[in-house]
Amino acid sequence: MLQIEKAIWKGKEIFAFEISQDYNDEKIIRQASGRKELLCPDENCKNRILKYCHGEKKQPYFAHVVNTDCGYEKYDNETTEYTKAIKRLLYSHLKKHGYDVKMDVKLVDKHYSHLVVIKNGVYYPIEIITKFSSANRLDTIKRKYDEKQIKSNWIVTDINSNDDDSVVESELYFAKRFSLNETDDNSLITIDLTGNSVIQYCMDTNTYTFDGIEISSKNYPNIFKFTSDLSNIEFSDGKLQVSGFKEAFNGFLIKKKRAFDKKLLQLKEQKEKNRIEAQKAFEEAQRFANLIKEKRLQEEQEREKIRQEQEKEKQKKRKKKRVTLQKPKEHSLEEIFISLSETKLMPYNPDSKDQMLKWDKSKFEQSFEKIIMEPCTEFKMIVQKLRYGTQTERMIFKQLYDERNKYDARIVAVLAMIYTKVIDDIGNF
């Protein structure tokens, strides 16, 4: 015979755990039970007559006089004792503080709400769920409430409360994630068996980005945690919440916004500083390039003049001479800038050998040394590596760039040009 804890007597709901607290109440209900006046809460139950039972070993309960297929009986027996204990704690607390609260109310088809607070004629169900609650079951209940435009509240039972202030949404079990993501205010309340530990969480849905990149903070996580106890649970604006939570959460958001604005200002200042440095480096490179072009023009004119004189000499001697220019082993700074000013970057090829090979500090330094000999090739390879390589490779380059004064002046100049192309990388605060 299955046990249930709620019955109807003379049109009123009675609960076995309350009846047992007073001798006279239990006496009256036992007499009513004997007269078969106690009825099952399920109006569709085919055998509604209940009896009251209470002994020295067993807790008080009601049971059907005749075994039957009863929806409420099935619901009550599927509800764990732990959930029932939490339900009784909340029921007693809310009732004590003057709220019109009922237990085990059928507001939607084939489902009983654990608790319902009635305010101004509006019914607000409170669902008590556990880490064993399935996603399908939770979604079905939520959908039934939404279809009837019923505003629901969700409590998650938590045997072992997390003392860590840093809460990561993706690391919570599904019942908690469901409450955080499916409720209107993205909040979650957990409670333990004693009621000594009541925690309300709320997810900060604001975005904190700079130049399209999310800015995160260990000091201000995306989920706010507020710890209290059962005595501070209240019902306001259709929501079950912890007293003082709203003020604490709003204060948290204000502090977080201030910290973000401060970090944002630092990032903007750093970006502007980097832009100015890059602009200076670019202008300096342009100035060198212009000087080199002027010098090259002069040299061309000189060569042309010599060529003409040589041609005249050849005509006189009736003998042609070929002028060969020996390519120097190393390029001067002017020649390097001329080459780079005319260089176009290679299209990105992720399957190329150079892109697949990971560069370490030694590889970068080898490439720097080759700049003097093959400026165009090494310039393109380094820029491609920084644009499409790993974050570790970019960090190695940044470290070597900060130590650039130890290199040849020609290498330093080229590194400055490379740095202008990768200057917008930022970090988190």
C-alpha cells in the first residue's frame, strides 16, 4: 500500500506531518478517517477514500483504503523524501510569514506543483528539482506552465553547497544550468536539507568586449553568488528570492562595470599609444624610403651618364663591353627599405611547410639574421607566421621585439615595420 502525505477533509487540505504535531488534531483526523471522510486530492481518482496512519516506527501518512491507479499517489511516491523535506521546510517558512501557500497543487495536466503561492488571485508554482531531474521532464513542465502563461519558480536541492565564490556555468550539473538559463531573470536558488544553507545565483547577461574580443575577469565572474539561510527567503513580484539579494547583485554589477570601464580605458590608451608608435615607425620608414628613392634616382642618373660615356668610348674603340654589377652579399638599410616598399605579402596557405612548422625562439632569431641577406622573403614569412601562427609564437616574437636593441640596426628597422602589422593583439584583465 503506497503512502501519501496529503488528504482532503471537509473541502480543506490537510497534511499528515502537520496532523501528527498535535494530539487533539490527530484524534479528530483519526475519527474522520474511521468515518471514511478523508478523500484523495486527485478528483479523477476512482477510489478516493483514504485512511490516516501513524505509528511509533513509521512517520504519519495517508493511504488509499482500496488500491487504485491514482495520479496523485504516483506523484507523491515518485517524490523523494529529500524533496519532501525541502518542500515542508519552505511550506512552513512561507506560511509562518503570512503567505497564502499550498502544497501539491495540480495547475497543469498530469503534474502536481510542489508548492503554490497565491497572491492577488494569481497562482505562482514553486518546483523543487534535483541533480537527477531529467532534461525532458524539466522541459515538459516548463512548457506546460508557459502554455498557460503561468510564471514558475524553481528551487534546486543541494546536499553539498559549493563554498567557492567562483562559479562557472558550464561546470554545474544540468538542473542548475536549467534554472539559470530558462528562468526570466537567469537566477537560481539552492537549498540544503537543514535550511541553513540557501544560495541564490544570478547570471550576468551583459557583454564586456573590446574590439570584438570578450573581456573576462577572475574578480568579477559571470555568475554572482549570494549566501544566506531559510529565514531570509521571501516572495515578491511573483518571484521566490533571498532578502538582500537584489541590492547585493546590483552592487556587484556596478563594481564590475566600473572595473570594466577602467580596464577599457587602459586598453584604449594602450591601443592609441601603440597606434602612435606604429605611425611614427611607418613615417620613419616612409622617410627612409623617400630618401632612398631620391638617392636611387641620382644613382640612376649617374649610371646613365656613365653608360652614355662608355657607349661613346665603345663606338670609338669599335668594341662592346658588358657592364656587370656584382650583387653584394649584404644589403644596406636603404636597399632593404626599397625592397620592402615594393613587397607584396604572399596569400595564406595553411598547408605550406613553413606554416605547419612551429617556430621557437631560435627559429625567429635565425630568420632575423637572414633579413640582411633576403629582406623580402624573411619579412613575408615572419608577418605570415604572426598573423596565422599560434599565440605562443606571437608571444615569442613580442619578447624578442622588446629586446630588439641587441640586433643590427637594419634588423631593428625591419622588425619595426613588422610590428606595425600585428600591433592590435590585446589581452584580458
